[in-house]
Amino acid sequence: MGIVVPLTLLLIVGAVASVVLLRRQAGMYTAASGLSGLDAEVEANRWVVRLGGSLAGLRPGADEAAAQALAEATGRHHTARGQLAAARTPAEYALARQTAVEGLQYVSAARSALGLASGPPGADAGAGADDPNEATARRLLGVDGRFGVTV
């Protein structure tokens, strides 16, 4: 009976120490990327979907430069989708997001080669004030647990 109390205290201290250590490690991932895991996942998913939408309907025709750029963009889209599916940490989501942004840059190059407008604002940037989704998000206003759009 004399060993049970010290052993119990040792187990409790070990459990508390492991919880603290795990929380600190999770905090390091969040601090490194600036986004929580869920935020990073949403952000990466948004850029992968945006890349897929940008690829829809673009046909290079006989333009070899556009065909090559679209092939690269399609490859980045497939890679980003795979990275997104396998991602578990904010850093992995950031990698999927970066791959999708690279794909958007290839789409922009293909559109330029075809003589089309480069696309919506922010299509070839990482994320920024030019992003039309940010303006839309700022207009959403929570009211009594419901969301409404302000004008």
C-alpha cells in the first residue's frame, strides 16, 4: 500500500506533462503557419477549388504554350488535391495551398498565351486584399445566430 500513492502521483504528473507537451507542439504548428489546423484546411481547400474552377472550360486549341501551361496547371491541381487529402497539419495544408497557387499561375500564363484576360483579381497571387472572397466575407454579419449580408 505504501508504493501505491507515490506510483499514482507519478502517473498523474506524467499524464499532465504529456498533455502540456502535446499542447505546446500543437501551438508551434499554429504559430509557424499563422493558421489553426481547420483554418489552414479551409484556406487550402479554397485555393484547390479555385484552381479546379479556373481549369474548367479552358481549351488550348493549337497554341503549344497554352497547352503546356494548362498541362502544368492540371498536374498541380492533381498534386494539390492529393496533398489536401493526405494533409493533417497546418504546414501540410500550406503546402497544398502553395501547389494550388502555382497552378493558378500556370492558368494565368495559359490565358495570356490564348489572349484572354488573366482571370479574377488575386488569381495569380497567394492571398491578399485583391481577393474578392475577402470582401464578401467582410460583408457577412452575424445577427441573433443567423447570418445576413450587408450592403
